[in-house]
Amino acid sequence: MLETIKTLVVDDDERFASNMVKLLRTQDIDASVAPNGAVALEILAREAIDVVLLDMKMPAPSGVETMRRIRDLGSTAQVIFLTGHASVDEALAGLNLGAFDYVLKPASTEMIVGKIKLAYAKKQKLSRKETEKGDPA
């Protein structure tokens, strides 16, 4: 049986977020929504999330600040930034913080699902490396 990818959609655009969750669920991705960075951080503090789709442009905390705090939590979730506003500086800031990728809205469901699957594969690979590193040889 395939593992379910737990994905958190973080976006202050309620309609976009709820539609994205519905679309991801049709692709057998376990998706839930957080309306802002603060709620996302609360969820990440108590739940194991594999992939976070994180809106870049949100009221405080911004996407980049939320990404910083996700890493401060020690979360291993892979982060994919989503934005309708192209900004090379913000994209670089997010990638420098360890984001997996950066996607411009609107993006096709197929493209987003593909990136989620790649991000999940990376998370699994990193998790295996950590496990192997901890095993005495």
C-alpha cells in the first residue's frame, strides 16, 4: 500500500486553499488547510506533516518568516512556496532557507502534485539518511 503524503496548504486566500485541498484529496494526498502562518506553526508543532504548500504573500507572519519559524521548530516538512506575485528576491530568500521549490499561481494541479511527490521523496531520502547516520556500524 502506498503511503499517504500529509500536506498542509497555508494560504490566506480561503477559496484558493479550500479548492487546493479538494484537488489534492482527489489525488490521494492527505491535505489540510491553515489560513495563516501562525496556525500553520501550531499544526506543525503537534502533527507530522510531510509537505507544506506555503503562500509567499500573507499578513504577518509572511511566507518567508513562516518558513524561518518552521525550521526553528525543527520540522522536517518540505516547503513549496506558492505565490501569485513573482519576486526573485523572495524566491531566493525562501530557497536559501531550505524551501524545496517555488511555484507561481496559477499552476496546474498536475504540476503541484508532481512537486509534492518530489518533495515527499526528498523528505523520505533525508529521513533514511538520518536513520542510517544514527545506526551504529
